[in-house]
Amino acid sequence: MPTEPALPEGRPATEVLAELRALREADAPTRGGRTFAYVYDAGLDGLDELAAEAYTTFATVNGLDPTVFPSVARLENDVVGSVAALLGAPGAQGTFTSGGTESILLAVKTARDHARSERGITAPQLLLPSTAHAAFHKAAAYLGLEPVVVPVDPVTFRADAAAMAAALTDRTALVVASAPSYAHGVIDPVAEIAATAAARGVLCHVDACIGGWILPYLRRAGRAVEPFDLSVPGVTSLSVDLHKYGYADKGASVVLHRDAALRRHQYFAHAGWPGYPVVNPTVQGTKSGGLLAQAWAVLRHVGEEGYTALAGRVGEASDRLLAGLRSMDGVRVLGDPAAGLVAFTVAGEDGVTPDLSLLLHLADEMRELGWYLQPQPSFDGLPPNLHLTLTPATVGQVGSLLDDLAVALDKARALEPVVVDPELASFAAGLDPETLGPDEVAGILAFAGLGVGAGLPRRAAPVLVLLDALPGPLKERLLAEFIGSVFRI
């Protein structure tokens, strides 16, 4: 029977590339310092071209088997060696991964398997401050651990070391601290958390995906940075993303373990099938050597002095941004940001209470002016806020950002507040997301302005205010269904 072809007729390379470039025009800019989330821009001429050329050189190399492609072992040993020298301890061992989420998955797997083999734990728990990255919850869901979440200090937004210690049990496989946490950019009390974990024989992972490659260089640039890495007694593993403040392209991270015995729990090996013997250090099997090569090239091009200078620029931009935000009426910076991440909230008419509607109107107005600031909803008593990621490319943009922020805030205050109907909120609170059928989910999404075929909303405030009012499980179900509708095939 005749069927529709899976692909159209082949087209010239120039046409294909032109279409790809046209698709990029609707995206937020990844260079120039106006997108304050998701992208890390060193602002260095030629760095993108270097990364692309290095990737191309190794794009066809299969990183699955370093015995066939020994260049992979050389590159990975160089990259992980550099990370261990900056953040490690004698004997530290690590692995190059595809990103922070994979690094965290591997750290959690290591802890689970270590707890199983060394301590006989069959129902492991993962102890987290409430500000720990969502990737830890993903790891717990994938790997069968029970997450135990401890509220953070509501003033400093740092993990509460005493509360974390009190939450330790005989089933705790891993305790987590952040350096810094993504949401607020503050560093948890790593030494205290690690010490109490070690006293109970529990592993401690530091999520330094963001801070791992900038905090040491901020210290070298003359700023005070408290110890957070594998030099801290009790810290047994650490994750650091090179595609953040290492400025490599996306798909570059490292997970470090205190020693080879711990790293062994990370590996998967299988010889019980008729094919080739399989040994996988990471979740992935086959993978291009290109991402490893571009990270290697970027690290060696920028170098020690280069990263110190770039960190200094981020620190300088952070100083000016924080001073500007703190001078604005009704604006409150959350916590004490330490590594280029800043979160701030905006008070409503009483001048004290954070106003979610106003905050989201502000984000929309800034989007209209060509800036992207990341909205973060309220959670467990922590205020809603707007999140900014500073990079060296933002140094020259801070003044313009603050000027536009003042204008946008005046406009946002003049807009009607977005209000959720109390009856709707009450109705939603009674829904069981597990029993909702496809038609019911579609109806709720359509009401929220996220219906299939509706496209992405031009202004996010009405949607996000409604989502913020929903119970967590229902919110998660709707978000998953919405993304499913975006990737609709």
C-alpha cells in the first residue's frame, strides 16, 4: 500500500541551513547579554568558532569505547584532571557527562549503590534542602530513592544545617548541599552539612554545577568564598558544569568522587549477552566525542588567567546590579548572592508583601523591552521572584537593564492585577491529577491559555498566576501535558 514519505525530497545544503537560521530568529538571543537565564556568554571573540571547530573535528568519534578511540581517554583525563585540580582532593576521580542533570543522576546512583552494598540499605532516602535542584527529585524518581525535603532558612535561603542533621536517618544514602543553589544564588553551609553526614557514615554531594567553575576564580580575583569542594571533610562527590561558567557549549559537565572506590558504584558493566562487553561510566552509551573535544578546547584556550579575569567581570557586574536593585523602591534582593545568580522580589501596595501579579507583569514588560528575566513562583513560604544569571557579557548591559527595569516597573504597577477566581482555585484544589482524563486536562489547559494549537502566550502573567494557585501535583500534571502538546508528534 502506498504511504506518505517520511521525508521530503532532498534539498541543497544552503537551503537547509537557511531554514535553520530562520528558525533561530524567534528564539531569545544567546549572545549579547540580554537573556538572563539558560545561556552563559563569555563575551570573548572567537570562542564560539573555536568550540564549533573542535566539535567538528571529533563529531564522528564514538566516545563509547576509548580502546578504539584513545583520543577520548586523553581528552577526558585532561578535562577531569583540570576539574579535580581546581576542586578536588588527592585521589579524586571523575567522569565527563552531558550536563548537570546527568552528573547528579550519577552521583545519586553512586550513593544508592554504595548504601546498598556497604550499609545494607534497601529503601534508601535522599536528604535535600528545599532549594536543591529539581534534578535531584528526578534522580530519586528514576532510581527509586525517597526524597526527604527540609525547609531552608526563610531569611538567608540557605540550607538549615541543624534541621538537615535532625532529618538524617539510618536509611539516608546521600545528603545534598548547593554551592550555590540555583533559585537564589546562595551557598549552603557545606562544611556543617558534610560534617554531620560524615559522623553518621552518610555520603554528601555538593551541587556545584553553577558555582564549581566560577567560585574558585572569584576567590583568585580577590573575593571571599567559603570552602565548598572536595577539600571540605565529609564531602564525597561534587558536580560542576563546564557549559556554565566554563563557557563551553551545552553538553559539558563533570561529576567528581573522592576516590576510585566510590566512582566504581557509578559504572554499569554487562557481559551477559552475546554482543560486545559493555562498560558505561555514564547514562549514555554511544556519544559523540565532539562535546568533550569542544570543552577541552575552550578550557585550554581561556586558561587560568582568562577565567580569573572573567570571574572578576561577573563579580563587578553583580556588584553594580545588586546596588541598583537595592536602591529601587519596593525591590528586595533575596539572600546574599555569591556566584553570579541574583533573585529579587517586588512588594505590592503595602511596600512589604511580595506581589506575584506585579512581579509577573514586570517580567512581561521587560520581555517587551527585549530582556528575559526568569520568573520563579512562590514555594513553601519562599517568595516569588525574578531570577537573573550574570555573565561577562552582561557587564556592559547592567546600566541599561536597570534603566529599563525602572520604566517597566512603573508600567507594571499601572496594570490591573491578575486575580484567580477563588471558586476556581477551590475547585482545582479538589481535583485528583491522577484521575483526570485527556478531555478534562485539555479543558483546564485551554482555560489557562495553553490549549493545543493556541501557541505560546504573548504575556505569561495570566498563565503563571493561575499555575501558582494550583496544588503542586496538579501543576506538574498540567505542565507535563502542555509540554507534550508542544512536542505533539
